[in-house]
Amino acid sequence: MDNYKGGSVMASPVEIPGWWISREDKIQGFIDNKISKGKVALLSVSPGGRKVRAVFYGDPEPGLKGRANFGSAVAAGYKGHYYRREERTSPVLMILAGVHGQEMESMVGALSLISLMETGKDIKGEKQPALLEKLEQLRLVIVPLGNPDGRARVPYDGWVGLPKTEMSKWGQGTRKNGKPYYWPYCKAIHPMVGDVGILGGYFDDAGINMQHDDWSSPMSETTKAILKLAREEAPDMLLNMHSHEYDPSILPVSYIPYKARKSIFEFCKRFYSVLEQYGYTGRKFDILNEEGLDNEDEASFSLTSMLYHTGANICFAYESPQGCSDTRKPDHTIYEKNLYGYEDILKLLHLLYGCAAEYCIERL
């Protein structure tokens, strides 16, 4: 083990492929040096002084934005007062990666998309002609690294083969005495300041978890910038990308209308069906159904919910598997071997992007 800013670091039991680019500085370098066809915009600067940027492919379509914000347009009885999506010639897919710094899987997936759009090959150097054909019919808006501060503090490149307790230590952080802030108690202190030994990757350098910012007065400038981006782009679909130690999952979204829930439900069924075709299993939630959420009065109004109410037509969180050594089956027994390797994780992300692009194109 090596020491890293107050915590020991375990050697990875699984070789990390050379194409797996997940370090904060390497991601920033990729954006600096690998993009020529896309356009790059600075969204904000983190509390730690790091850049948060968006990458765009496809041209915007001017003249479709109305004079109302989303909520006002809904109150007026026609969402077109906010944005006339029905007049678009290309749907907009927005991908938000890296809100939580230890969840680097989505960051690698975002870079793979950029690589595909730039070179015709994914981050592994492999052609993906079917996926590329779909993506080229869209306007793509990609935020590869939403929380560079959190990512910079996590010393690991990936979690395959490592225990989830190690991921939790660096993801949710610890107290000064070394005791971990496990999920969900890590959300009971916000901003995460004071009794902090390791400040987990969940948080930026100011201790803010953007997934649970204060919507009446956002504390993070990056939160404001991401909401502004969604408001301006009015994406047909927005993927809020996360990861966990379980099977791939599409999470239910609280405080959105039935019609929006139904669209997520329909997409989830399609995506999980595709996963089964490739030998994977999506993690099913009883609350993910056409009727909506149980106990919604106790559900969190998260960044995903806020992005819908800001202007994202279909918006949900995707949880990528991390490949931890104690990945669990639905009955909570533990696999003897790792279920997901780095190749699997990237393949699942490509399948998700393909389904999302296809769904957007069909609904245009």
C-alpha cells in the first residue's frame, strides 16, 4: 500500500487497460489536445481552480427558444413557449458525467464518445459504425468531468477487483478519526465540512455534492452552469451519469409528471432488453414502473429532478457498474469472481448511448 493524502492506497488486483483514461489531469489533457471537430466551452471553474467544460457536436438550431422558462411555459399550457422541440431537425442528447469524482466510469465513457466523434473510433481504437451513424444525427452536448475537484482527490484509476469499502472510503470520505461516512449518511452533512479526514470524491473542494445542491440558491457555480446549459439546450434526453457496485441501473426520478415517468419506463425496458441480448442484466427496481414512485413524499428532489424542471425532456440517472470485487447479485449474495471488467463497463456505456440516440431519433 502507498500513502495518499491521509489514506492508504491499495494496489489494483486487475490490470487497468492503457485506453482507460480516468485521471483528472489526463481527462483535461484529452479535452485540450484531442478535439478539433467538436467545440469546447468553459462552463465554470471549480472551487479548486479546475476547469469544467462542455464539448459540442452538431449545430444548434436558432429561433426555436420561446420567451418563457420551462415552468412558466407549463403553467401556460404549452411547453413550446419555452422551446419548440417539434420544429427541430436534429434531436439533442446531453451527457453529464463525473458529478461524483470517484465515479470515473462515466468519464471514460464520455471520452470514448468524443473519440468516436473525432476519429471514427472509440477510446479503445475500435470502430463503432452503427453507433457513430446514430450519433451523427444528433446534436451532442457532453460534460466529461462535472466535478474535477472530487476526481483529483481520488487516487484510483478504476475499481475493478477492489472492495467496495475502498471505493466508499474515497467516494464518501471519512471522519477525522478515520471512520467512513458511508452512504447514505454522507448526505446528512452538507456542505461536507468540519469533521473530515478524507474529503470524498462526492464533493468539490468546498464540500458541495452537486447532486443535492440547494435549488433555491445553488451553492456551486458548476451547478448553476450545468442548469444554465440544460436550459439553453433543452435536450430531448439528458443522461446524468453515475456508477455503483451493482448491475447497470436506470434510476427512477422523483417529482416529475406521469408522462415523463412513462417515457423513462419505456426507455428502461428497451435498454434492459438490449442488455439481455448481450448477456447482461439490468438492476430492476420495484418503484420503476408506470405508476411512478412509492413514498414520493420522502423522495429526494435531486439534480436529476431539477434538470427536468429546467428543460430536459427525458432525464434520468444511469448507474454504471464499477466492477468491485464484492459486486452483489439481486438476492444480495456475493459473486465469487468479478462480474464486470473494464471492457464490460465500456461496452455497457456504448449500448446505453446507442439506445439513447435511437430513442431520440425515433421520437423526433
